[in-house]
Amino acid sequence: MSTLEYEPITIEHLYDDHHAWLQGWLRHRLGNAADAADLAHDAFLRLLTKPRRFDSAPEARSYLCTMANGLCVDLWRRRRIEQAWLDVLAARPEDLVPSAEHQAIVLEALLEIDAMLHSLPPKVANAFVMAVGCEMTDREVAEELGVSTRMVRKYVARAMLYCIRLDARQAVEELPHGVPCSV
Amino acid sequence: MTKANTSRSTPLSEPSHQAMEQAAEWFALLRSGEASDADRAQWQAWLASARENVDAWHYVERISRRFEPLQGNPARRAAVSAFQRANEPCLKRRETLLGIVTLLGVGVLGWGCWSHTPLPGIAMARRADHRTATGEQREIFLSDGTRVWLNTATAISEDFSIGQRRLRLVAGEILIQTASDPLRPFLVDTPQGSLYPIGTRFTVRLDRGETFVAVYEGAVEVITAGGEGATLSAGKQTHFTERALAFVEVADPARQVWSQGILLADNIPLADMVRELRRYRPGHLGLSPEVADLRVFGSYPINDPDRALAMLESVMPIRVHRRMSWWVSIEPER
């Protein structure tokens, strides 16, 4: 078995040079030291799992900034979903509040669904979640959203196509490639 | 959910766009509540007609499975309303607007730009949420119970949202006594950086392109715009520009008592005293260099700078010339 021929990516160097300012930058954006530390950690973890070569410090900096910005947006979306879920629960009469276990299951599913649908227009995403998550008929969804049943059908098909393409692309990206086959 | 006979796990190649589109349409029809037996038979025929159709349908099933935790859940309607609420377009619009305002404030106008204009902060201060005129002091309560004292010629903007409580100091000086809210961190932005207080009482002042912070209770985390950081514990102070953070030193108690209308001088040069008084007094206040280094002691009323001047005049070898109401100069006593 041959050892690694290519130059090792010096993640330690990157970390030394960029971790402090990245964390500061994140803290500035997020207004929270703990979140900033977590996201800075996540950013370097991603670099570890998907190594990249940088030819200059500014290049690394701008890449890290872009990645960290994406992580911030993800975090904000998560927080928004969590808050909306808490708000909805708070507005329910006590005997209708689901058990802690159900609450956690729902939240996790919502976060996953939101991560999948967040680029879709809200109406399309809402119709899709109602139709599939609540197993409502097109007529029921149409009434709730104030659109025609034909529109609901279109929304559902559009959201599903979007998700299929997303998944298919991911599946292809995740295929191991460029790895020499061992006999 | 209708299941097809798909035994293989993840397909190795991406199905054609046409296969994916048809799969999505079949899915929309089959689950609509309006599909007939004939529709279902046609769908089976579609599946059987090509390998890539089965592959595409495999994705449909995978995606549907993500909704399973909701489907059997008694709280599913609540979950859907939470999802809708989080997706409310008005919320999105608001965020975009805020983003644009922030960009305008910081990017286009630029902090540096207005701080060098002859009437600093006026343009920004007019848009601020809370402000005081020169010589005015005011105490306000924010919606979370935080107490803020605004010193003379001060402007702050308030941006309280779901995730955080953010104050922007646009001009002047504030003393903050934060109310605790474990879910929403508090932060204060200045043109030179950000402050993250932890259960505190502290002052923040903008002066000549620098931010001055002094902490009297709790602690404050300081991060300059350039990313430098320091933690200030109670009794400590520092100042910083966008790029440089000064050493942490012992806090000057005088920096806090202004909230009680007092300017405390403990062996400070007259020049510093006058510089302070200028902040509270509209118009020109000149100081002759010959007396600039005289030392000042005692407490002076800052709500009434003219009386403070008279008090100084009575204890120091100086003469206060009132050439006009808006033009006063301090000279050596002859």
C-alpha cells in the first residue's frame, strides 16, 4: 500500500491562522460567543472532511467567510423554526400540548424538512408540508391556503421535483470517485 | 403512502430530468385524494416501463419518509402551523429590509464618513430610536426591562428580535443595566466593534473615532470590528478603534456617575474637564493653553454646565469670559 503522495493539507496552519478571527467574526454576526465557537468549530470540521487547497491567506479567509455565513444562515433558520414551534406550543391549551418526546420528534422532523425546502417559495413549501406531513387531500389544502386544487397539485409536484433533484445530486456527489480500486 | 417494488438502495446514476418530473407528477396525483384505479394502474405501467422510472420513484419514497414522524403524530397540525409561521413572508421581508438598512448605515454612509462631518451623528441620530439633545440626559426602559441612561447628545437604535437584543450606539454615551434573558443575548454595536455583556452595568461612549467601555458590574466581552477581543470584568475599562484594542485598565468611577447628573473630577487636567463640559454644552467653549494643565478636583453638576463653569472659576485661578451666550472661553486670571 502506498503512502499519501500529495502534499498534506495543513489544516493546523489554517486553524492557527484563521480560527481566532473567524470566531470573532461569527461572534460579531451572531451576538453570542457560544454559538460562534460552535460554528467556527463546524467550519473547520467541514474543511477537515472536505479538504481544499488555498493559494493565499485572503483566499482562505474569503472561503471561510462564505462558509461561515452559510452556517449562520442555517443556524438562524433553525432558531426560527424552533421559536415558531415553541410559540405554537405556548398558544395551545395545556391538555393539547404533546408529550416532550413527541415535541422533540416533531421539531427534528421540521428542521430536516425545512433544510430541504428552504429555497422554495413559502406557498409551495407550505402546501407540500400540509399535503404530505398532514396527509391532507388537495381540496383540504386548497381551502386552507385559499388557492385552487389545481394549484395545490402543481405546488406538490413542483416541491417533490425540487426535492428529488436535490437528493439525486447529493447522491451522485457522495459517490466515492477518484479513489483507486484495491484488488 | 403507495409503495413501489423498489428493492435497490441508492441508485448509482441520476435519473433523467423527464423521469424525475414524471415521478413528481405521479406522486402529486396519487396522494391528492382524487386518483382513480385507472390512474394507479397507469402509474404501475409507468414504473414497469423503465429502470430510471423506478430510480426516480425511489427518491420520491425517500423524501416521503422524512415526513413520517409528522404523519402519525397527534401534533402534526401544530407542526404545520409552526412551519408556516417560520415561513411567513412578512418576516422574510422585514429581515431583508433590516439588511438593507444595515448596509446603508454601515456600508454606504460609512461610520467614518459621518463622524467627521461638522454635525456628527445628526443624520444618523435623526433615524435613531432614542436620542437626547446636547445638555439633555434621559433614562429609558427597553421592552425587556433593560435600563438605559442616555447622556448628552446621544443616539441609539434598538433592534430586538427573536434571537437577540441588539442596541446600536450611534453617537454619545450610554449607561446600561441589562435585564437577564437567557434566550436572547444582549449586544451593543458601535462603529468600532461589538460588546457582549453578561448580566451587567456598564458604560459605552463614542469619542473621536473610538469606543470607550467601562464595566461596573458583571462582565463584558469586547470584539473589535477587526476581530480582536478581550473580556472586561467589573471595575475594568478599555477603549478601542476598529483595528486596535487598548490595554485593560482600572475603571474610572467618574465614568458612571454622570447618570446621576454629576461630573466627578479626581485630579484631572482642566483640559479634560473642559472636554467633558463641551459635551453637555451647546456652542463654543474655548480653553487657553496656559491653564490647560491645572488640576481639577470635586464633583460638578453636569445638568447645568454654566454653573459648573462658575464653580470652577470660584476655586481656580481662571477667568470665564462670556463673549456671547454660545461663545465662552476660559483664560488665566489676571
